[in-house]
Amino acid sequence: MRRISTLHDVFARGDIVPWRVVLMTFVLISFGLGGCSGPKRTQPVETEPWPDPEPAAGTPTLLAVGLLEKAKSLELSADGPALVMDGASGRRLARLDGPGKVVCKRDGRKVAWQAGGLRGTSETVILQPLDPGHRVNHGEFEYRGEFLVRPTPGGEGLTLVNNLDLESYLRGVVPWEIGRHERNRMAALEAQAVAARTYTLSHLGTRKSRGFDLYASVKDQVYKGSADEDPLCNLAVDNTAGLVLRFEGREIEAYYSACCGGVSSNIEEVWARGPKPYLISKPDSPGADEDAYCSTFRHFHWREVWTAKRLEEIMRKSLPEYVKYMTQPGRTDWAGPVFSPRDGSASADRPGGLRNLEILARTTSGRVAQLAVTTDAGVYHVRGDRVRWVLKPSDGNPFILRSAMFEVELVRDGDHLVEVATRGRGYGHGIGLCQTGALVMAEQGNNVREILAHYYPGAVLDEVGP
């Protein structure tokens, strides 16, 4: 592995970073038990405690992306000749000589399959095109690489996994994360490609218990296969092939969001994570007293309104979910007390009527750090970015509150709460790269190195490899 230099050093000296394409070789391995006019993301949606990723030696030949879980049945196809194989041994089960399909169902702890006039059961099943240029298909989507089907761990049904190389995966990620744009925004597309590649490598192993590496959704990165790839986004992936961001020799946790609202977040104030020197709170502007790069985004300013009755209905589910989420191992110390009951008979699972909301503390960036929600049952102490999951919009669009950078407005009729409103800025958690800001920086002539240096200060631009 060769250290290039810090991003600030690179563009300060005017050095040219060598863009080397890392050639990815497809080999068969088993993953068994063991836009778009602009950014629209609220990633990531955390649903499980954060495990330590397993160290990876160099570039993974294949990446396993989880497409579906708990499916009752799966009908898969290939658009050319393909093999149906046992995932554990690599033994051929059937051959599809032309466009054909394989049907899979759960059979106890195995997968029951039908293909090419044959049938059987196997612990895992792989559908692999004979020609890597052909695609595998499920529903309306098509994918590069191959499919792996396995019983969903710890549950019913089947899990569908797409095994493919890293660079092909990014072609199905970048346009869905930052959108499709003109050439004057190419530097932002390249920055997104580097961030997405780095995020991928830094999160390998975190979904091992699910039987794959990454979700194909906002739980990790939105991935929709090869059916609607974008030529400029593909070029951005190619232009940055093999380049990642590192800090002290390891890939950084390259988070990003749609719009930071004018200032980025310290990660440790938003999630139950330790501090990272490259994920810090800083203004998203070229200088003091200047407008933020992302200030023209349509959701830079927003307002959400609920009737008190409607918010009570939402919180009957969202508050108990918050308590369950924050009392999981790895979060309790960071969260502190999550519920103070009104009396001995009160239960956190039954919030009852809504009485009050009060912001008790803010983060360095001005986001809500602690929100006290008072109900008939007691007081819920909501920490960090999880306020967005508690204050879900009435119509479910978006599915969580746009940002934690907001003020609360209460309307009362005497002592009776009638209406609740939030007035805020930004879209997403605000950690790391601000996608809207990156697009504006590109329009203003900044290159990919300058954009990455702005959003990940102190990171090192390096090449994937051992």
C-alpha cells in the first residue's frame, strides 16, 4: 500500500493523483452462514448494534449485497446461458442453455430449487451467468454478477444476495445516492464514488450475521443494480477506480447525507459512536460570513406540522421503539436514562397522551442533542439523531424527520396541547460529505480532491490494495 499524502497537501502542491484502475477478477466463492435530480437520502437507518468490521486484506474479489430477506419464494432468471450451482461445494445442479429461470422456496433449513426441468434441495443455491457480460434478474431489476439464495438466518423465508465486484456495485450506487447531473458537476460525482467505495470497504463484516456484507438500501447505501445506470456516474466510478480515503492506514467511515443545513456534525454527538477527527462539525461555506454551499437546496429550510392527536398516534409506536433501540448493548452508556416513569404503574410501552416537548440540549452544530417528550406515562429522553425517528412526519414522506436541526413550536388551548410544529434546516444526519454542497462546489470549479478535503479533513487519498 502506498501513502499518497493528505488531501490538503495534494491540491496545495498541485500534484496529480494517479488514477489506477483496480482490475477485479470474478471467482466463485460461497457466502454461506458465516434520483434523481439531486440527493434524496437520509442514510443510514441503523437497526442493530454496531459490530467491529472484520479486517479485509486488500480489495475483495466479490462483494455480497443483501437484496431481500424473509422472501416466501424467489423466481430468478438470467438473460443468457447460466449455471445453477450448490453454493457450498460449487457442484453444478442444472444448466440453463438460454434465457431461463430458477424457482426457490424454503424447505426446512435448506433451499428447494427448480430449474431446467430438474429439482432438488441445497443449503445455498447460486445462479451464475456463463458470460460475465450477461445479467441476472429478479422482478423489474437486473444485476451484474450472480445471485446467491440462502435460508434467512434466524427467521423464515429466503435471503437473496447479489455477489459482484466492487466497481460494478458502485455503478449501481452512485446515481441513486447523489443523482444524475451534467458534466459541470463531475467532480461531485467523483467525490461520491470515492466516498461510496470507502464506505463499502470500511463496513465489510458489519452485516455478517445477516449473511451478506451490505444492505441494498438506506441501511447502508441505495443500490438498484444495472438496469438504470448513468453514463456520467459510471465515468466518475472509472475516473476514481481503486481510490479510497484512509486515516491512520484504515478506510474511514465515509458517511454522507443530502444536505447538512449549513454546518456538518460531530459523529459522537449524533450517534453512539466514538469521535473521528475527519467527521467533525464545521461550516459548509467557502469562508466566514458567506452562504453555505448547500443553501440553495430545496430542503435547506423546511417545516413539519402535526396535530397533537396525530403525533400521539405516531409516538405510541415510535417512543417504545426508541426505548428498545437505545437499551441495546453498545448504546446504553451513550444514551443515558431513556425513560423516567410518572409513577410505579407507568410503562414505557404505553406512552398515553402527549403533554409537552422540550429541547434540553443541542450539539456543537446546533442539532437537537436531547429532546424531552412528556406523556401520561412519564418523560422520554430522546438522544441525538434518533429524534428524527420519534418525530416521524404525518404522511410518512419522508419516513423520518428531515433533520435534527430544528426548533419546536407548540400551540395550546389552555393546558391542552393542540398542535406541534418543527421548523428546521437540512436533510439527513449531516455527518461527512454534504451531497448538495459537493455539487455546488463542483459547479464553482473545485476538483474532487478539494471537495473531499473539505468534507473529510485530514483524510488520506490512497489506493485500494494490501
